[in-house]
Amino acid sequence: MNERKLRVGIIGANVNYGWGSRAHIPAIQALPELELVAVCTAHKDTAEETARKYGVPMVFHDYEAMVESKDIDIISVCVRVPRHEQMVMAALRNGKHVFCEWPLGANSDEAKEMAALADAKGVRHMIGLQARGSPSLIQLKELVDGGYVGRVLACSMVSFSSGAGLRMPSNAWALDKAQGVNTLTIAGGHSLDALCYCAGEFEELSSIVSTQVKRAAISGQDKVVDVTSPDNVLVSGRMVNGAVASVHIASVPGQGTGFRLEVQGTEGTLVATSSGSVQIGDMELLGGRRGGQGLAPVPIDVKHRTVPDDMPSGAPYNVGQLFHQFADAITNKRPIANDFNLAVRRHHLLDALEKASEQGRRQRVVG
């Protein structure tokens, strides 16, 4: 095994806000197989501030210069979705391994372009669908695959998060559907991937993709703006394994109630719940077999916790789990399940949801 640490550079590591500093930096710095060697933000002063705080040796405010560096092995892309394509493609053209946050692109065409170049370059690539790093969901999948519930008959998933009320100026841009960042793409993509990961892929579906809150006030500004981004997604479908599924994912003006995934089979039941979103935070797993005494907590096998014990909880934890998988795949030449090709598949699933909603009829899902 190569014992040299893999060197990581993050594009989008502003110390003051964002997913890069909130999740990626603490996750990477807690993993012994990785070394954070470079950060890049759009402005020189914020890049230097981030580097000083986290002790990072290389500083960039031009991502093109970062991806050309011979001293970086992995590029992590943590910027707004509309800029994913140009940054990911630049990193791939320079032969870098790339971890990109979800969604991979602003649309399926962008995602396919990135996946094609990544495969052509022969580098490793991973999409940031963090629910796949959750020990509880890994346990749930293992139990389903091992026959705990028997043949899967039905799945129900609900995810209600707050956020459709007063908006901050920093994220008001996402109210425009064309930007590709909304309840369908973010909460929908993460939640639906968790369902598919644990219980099986969709074969066909019907849906309603709706914008229920059509006007939004901006905090600190005396104005109200139009909203075109969807905030409610309802899905009714059949899965490849024959199970039926019901899904409701929403962003609400009031208090969110969290995430719940229920898998019912011929022999038992599994339920995963979280007070937050599916990709962040702790998840409780309950299970019960036919003829038993109801649902009971399911212990999580320690083997599903692959990061060091001092990995920070919350946002960094599942990101750290994915980066551990990524580093192992690069070093030991192992396959990666959640690569850019999976991202293309999830983009196709979202396309099917939108088409079903627009046309008012059932759609088959493209693999």
C-alpha cells in the first residue's frame, strides 16, 4: 500500500460560510490518509484567511491555477452548482481525482459531460451524496440485502425541512429554478438517493413537482421576489424489485419535522429517522420481524463507522466517511459505487420526476 498521504485542494473553502469550511475541511483534516494542502476562494483575502485558520500551505484565488498544481492529487469542488461544470472539467483535464458536491451539474447534460471526461481520463471520481456515508443507512441496506425484511413490498419516505420562509440575501439566487439549487435537486436528490441505495431503484413513477410558496421576502431588504424553484415534491412509483414507493419531500415556511424512511417486507420492517436532513446528522434505526413485539432499536455495527473516533459529528461526519472510501479506492484501486455515473443516474431520476409532473402521466426511469 502506498503510505503517502493523498493531497487535497478545496475549491470553495471560504472560512466565513459554506459547505467547504463547514464539512469538507474538518472531515479531511480528521482523516490520516489525507492532507489538506490547498484552498481556493474567489477572493485572495478570504483564501488567505482560510489558509491561516486551518494551517493550509497553498493558497489560490484562481481555480485554474489550483488544478494545474503538481502538488495536489484530489480536487474537492464545493461551490455553487452553476459553476460545478467549469471547475470539475478543468480539474479532470489536468488529470486530478475529483470529489464534487451534489448536484453534479445544473442539468443532466452537464452531468453526462463530466462523467464521460472522468471515465476517459481514467481518474477516480465521487459525487457528494452523503447519505451513503451514514452508518445507520449502511446498516439498513445491509439488513435489506441480507433478507431481514424478506421481499421488499413497500417503501415510504418523508422529508420536511424548514427554509421556504424568509430568505437570506446570500442564497436568494437559488429562488430561480434555472440555478439548479432547490428542494427537488438538493433535498430531493439526497433523499431519493438514500431510498434507492437502501431499497432499490425506481422503474416507473408519477409525480407532482410544485412551488407552493411563490413569493419570498429577503432578510434585511425591503422587497419581495418571485420564486420559481420548487419546494414540494411528491412521488408515487414502482421499483425494479416490484415494491411500491410513496415519497413527499418539502421545504416549508414553518418548522421542519425531519426525515423518515420506512421499508416494509414480507418478513419485517425497518425504519430510519432523523430530526434533520438525510445527509447530515445522526440517524436512528428501528426494526422488527413478523410475529415480534413491535419495533426496537437496531444496533449499528462498528464496521460501518470507518472514520477515526475524533471525526467531528454533524456535517463533517458523513463527508468524512465518503472521503475515506474515496481515498481507499484511489490508493487500493477499488471500485466506487457513488461516482459521477451514479450522479448521471440521479439526474435522470429527477428529469423523470419533472417530466411526469409536467405531462401529468407516468414515466419510466432511465438507468
